[in-house]
Amino acid sequence: MGTFKNRITVTIFDQHYTILGEDEPNHIRHVASLVDERIREVASMSAGLDTSRKAVLAAVNIMDDYVKLQEAHQALLEELNRDKE
């Protein structure tokens, strides 16, 4: 495994985490803030759930968005290839 050039401390849902990564610190902070935002959205709709369940639901929502973006990207690539033919 390679060495990570950045060690960034972020706060997600009032917990501090140290993230090791090769990406720029601002990118890491931005990603962490988006995760924090998504967990807080889930928390506002599901106040009775414990933190772990809120985090899992946020992860499911994030992955759903990711899969939909992948599918849309693939559809655009296929359309582009059709246009080239």
C-alpha cells in the first residue's frame, strides 16, 4: 500500500475522524461535509434511530445516487457511441 500524502481531521455528525488520503485537503473536507449533510438529513427524518442506523441509511442513499449517476453516465456514453456510427 502506498503512503498517503494528506491526513485531515473532519467532523461528521459531531464525531471527529482522521481521513488519510491522496486527494487535496479541500476535496476531503468537501466530501466529509457532504456525508455530514446527508446523515443530518436522515437524522431529521428519523430522530428515533441510533447513529449507526442513521449512518447506514445515509450510505444507502448516497450509493443510490451513485448508482443512478453511473447508469446515466453509461446511457450517455452509449448515446454518444450511437451518434458516432
